[in-house]
Amino acid sequence: MRAMNRRTFLRGALGGVTATLALPVLEAMLDGTGTAHADGTPLPTRFGVWFWGNGIRREHWIPDGTGLEWRARAEMEPLMGVREYISPLTGLEIKTATHPHHSGMAGIMTGARYHQVGTTRDTIVSTFAHPSVDQIAAAHFQGQTPFRSLEVAVARFWGTDEGTTFQHLSHNGPNNPNPSEYDPALFFDRLTGVGPGAPQLARARKSVLDVVHGQIRKLQSTVGARDRQRLEQHFDSVRLIEQRLQSSAGACRLPPRPGAYPDVDGREQLVEKNLVMSQLMALALSCDLTRAFSVMFSCAGSGVIVWPAGAQNSLHQICHDEGTPQPIVHAAVTFIMQQLGVFLDTLRNTPDGDSNLLHNSSILCTTELSEGKVHTNDEFPVIIAGRGGGRLKGGYHWRGNNHNASHAPFTALRGAGVPVDAFGHAEGRVTDVIGELFA
């Protein structure tokens, strides 16, 4: 079996359209232990953010017990399938808070106060004053992968005109966001290099796997049995995603808004979009197309109608209007955590070296508020998911006492191996990680 470069790609052309298919990490690319590349460089650790809007219900969120001995309450129960990979952090507070949605979003993503750019109606318009945490990681990983970072979203933008803080998750700086891709078909096109604007669009709808078929067969003849099996699994997953996209809107076709998964009877296909976006992001990470990413399930203050939870109105409005104990809000948060569970489980089930993608990732999972009804920024909800390639313990509930919420993104960055000395600015600045989370 010959050694293989970890940057191996398969390329083909059809009617002038170039298709590029990256490969997963194979044994032929690794050293004898399966924990490093054949050239001695370590396997990559990825940094990500998974975000949802409008907070949680504390009574159903904060676990019972701390350390390794804790019990999930109802809203975190959907994540128990990956319990050993998640660490809930409670007792945190946004220290730069003056305007709940804006402060929470900017605070957890940048460790700083928002930058106000105007007013609208009875509220403000804001943006991030500094790069978001995912872009701090992206700067560290820059040049090591084809994409500096990748950003996707699930629920369509149901937000307001209150600035980029409400509409976007990833920012390079003030009024300079990295917009999320909402359309799974277009995200797939971007990853595979099939451009939707090519004049040979109809002919390009042929499967990417068919375009590089000859190279696939040649590659399979040069690797060992386990790598052949891994390649078959990889190609099968690509084919499955292609078929899923083709069945909804047709590969490489620019569908009408809201994207490749149009509403059914006026309802967003939240479960279906979340699953395919999870699969596509896992594909991108497995092929080392990026090491910094963000998934925005719903934006800050989102008006998404979480109909699988029985909602008939926007989540933001229900947070304000529903009476205690807010059963629809609680059901909506539980549903959203089910979708986070799908994402994390997809990474856990994707092999990566001698382990899996979730083991080799550090992911900040959070929102912009604690309780949506009262718009609080204390008891700020955070989960750090993944084991950081072995840096993080996982399965640990850490509880603070109104500790600075900036400790969470700083810990997640260091868990991914990003060598930053501090995170945040002014009241949001921290220089120490949550040490109990490290192995």
C-alpha cells in the first residue's frame, strides 16, 4: 500500500464544468498509530459554533449535579446520546450587557459590547465591534484548508431590521458579516466545485461521482482493504446527499427562495434541512475543506415558527406572550436540542483517523439570551461539544457563580488548539480558561 498525500482530490470535467471531490482521511494518509498524518503532522482539530435564537427555559435546562455526576433535565435530554462529548456550562453571565438580544449575541460571539450604528422604532441597530470567535479560529487555521471558514443556516431569516447582529452569526468586524448559506443545494455545489452559473448547467447535473468515476476506480486499486471500505462509505454518503438534493430541487439548479427545501403546507422543512446541512458539514470537515465553521439553526430574536413543537406563531413572540410555565417555548427548545443532537451525532458517526469528527472538534453551542420572556443575560446557556482531539474531557457539568461568559468561547478556542492568550474586550475580556474541562 502506497502512502498518500492528505491533500488528494479527485477532479473531472463534464461539458466544461469542473467537479472536485475531496477525500476523507484514509489509512494511507496516516502514520502507523492512526493519530497523525503519514508526514508526521497531527490530525486536525476543528472549531465550530452551533447557534439557536431566543434562549432556553432554565427550569428545564440547568442540569442536576455537577462535575461528571450530573443528570440532564428535559431540554438537554435529547443530547444524552452524545453525553460523553458534551459539557454544559451554567452560572455564566454576559458582562457587557445593556441591551439583551444585542448584548448577548455580541457578548458570547466577540466577548465585547455591540457596536451601535443607529436606531429603529423603539430599539437600536447594531453590529459586532470585533471579529466573531469562529473567525479568530479561522485566522489561526488560514492557509491550511481550501476554505477559510464555512457558514450555514437552517431556519430562514425571520429576524428584524436591527442590524447584522440579528441577521448574521459570523463577522469579520463591524458591518462585515460572513453570510450563512441557507440552501443545501448551493452549499453542496460550493463544496464540490460545481458552479450553478455555468452555461452547461443542465449537463452538469450529472453526478459528481460519475464525473470522477475513472479516478475512483484507479484510486481504489492502490489502497488497502480498510481504505477501500472507507472510500466506499464516503462515496455512498456523497451519493446519498446527491439523491436527497435531486429529489427536492434538482442538483445544481438555483431554486426559488427559500431554497432547495420549499415550505410544505406553509411549514419550513426544519428537520430535513437540518439533517442534510449536518451531513454536508460533516463531509466538508471529513475532507478537511475547512477547520472553522458555524451553523446558525435560527438567528438572534428569530421569528421561526417551530411547528413540530406545536407553535403557530413566531418563537420570539411566543417567548414574550405565552404564560408561565410556557409549554410551547419549552417544547420548541427541546425540539431545537433534538436538531443539535442530530448534528453532533452525525459528526460522532463520521470516522476521522482512529476516532471520529466529534472527538476531533471543539464546538461552542449557545444562544443570545437565557430566558426569552424576561430577556436576561445571566445564567447564560452554553454547551461545549467535542473532545478537541483529546484536549477536553467531555461529559462534565461546570457551574460558575455569575462568571464571565467569555470564559466559554475562550475555553472552546483553546480546546481546538487555537493558541490565543485572551478573549474579549473591556468588561468581557478573560485570560483564563475553565480548567476543569481539560483532560
